[in-house]
Amino acid sequence: HKLLRNPALLNFLQQVLLVNPGVYVTSSTYRTRQSAAYVFPGAILNINEPLLRERNYGGYDKVTKEEWGKRLKEANISDVEDSYDWKVPGGESARDMEGRINDFLLKLSEIKSDGDETFIFTSGDLIQVLRVMLYKLDPAEYVKFKSIRKNYVRNGQIFIFNLDPQTRDLLSEETYFYEDGKW
């Protein structure tokens, strides 16, 4: 959210991305809804969508790094693995998130017209899984894909996906990130 307080980033989002009217979708998390409302104050945010929420880490994300490691060790779970099926007790894996994303895409197809742009505000984990899906990567490539520096999703990063209107296949991806006074 701090990045959105940056006038250059805000201007970019409002001027470049608001070329066409569209459907504005946010995850159900407060921080994400707040960011979307700040960037697009006049837009009607069509959905406050729980399917776009951040990855569920079963409460592990609310503890210190030391406690996180201790809990994982007690549960006999690797603290370095992050495969497509890796998850903590009570949490969800990237594969679980894929199911949520598919449910969201079906829901989205029911509410938007083909010509509408869609603006989604969500978390990096969800964007990363969406990218795996759009690129039609084998889930076994997930760890390698996200470990490549250019594929790392940063807070406040903007992704523009151009999809084929008929097949919904990915035609192109652009990404923008504002850092040190430049894009």
C-alpha cells in the first residue's frame, strides 16, 4: 500500500490503465480493497472477491520466523521446499490456489463483456499461480519459474496480461515496477 502513495505510480495506474472502462475486482482483504479504492476512487469495484484472497498459510504467517521454523519442524515439513503441492497444516498449496483461480475465472466470465478490461488487485502468491496457469507450465517447473529473478513478483508490481478473446490463451505479458524514481 505504501507504493500506491507514490504520485508517479498512482499517476501511471490512473492514466495508462484507465484507457478503457472495465471490471474492477479486488480480493476480500482489507489492504487490497483499500489500495484499489485509492488508485481508482471513482470506479465501482464490482467484486470484493474472497476467491482472490492471499494464500492461506494456516496462521503460520502470523508468527515470528523462529516460531514458523519450529512449527514446521514439529510437523515434519520442510522449511525450504515450496513445490506446487507444498503447504503447512491448515494452509493451502499453490495447487489449491489454482482451484480458486479457476473458480474466479468462471465467475468473471459470467459478469464481464468480451470488450471489457479487467483490473484485478490481489497478492503476489495468487499472481504467481495465475502466471503458471497462463503460461501452461508443468507444476514441476513452479519452483524454478518463480526463482528466476525476472519472475519474482514484488509488492506493488503491475502485470498486464493480453489474452485471446476466444481461447483465453495468453498472448503477451507486460510488467511494470516503480523503484528508485523510475519504471
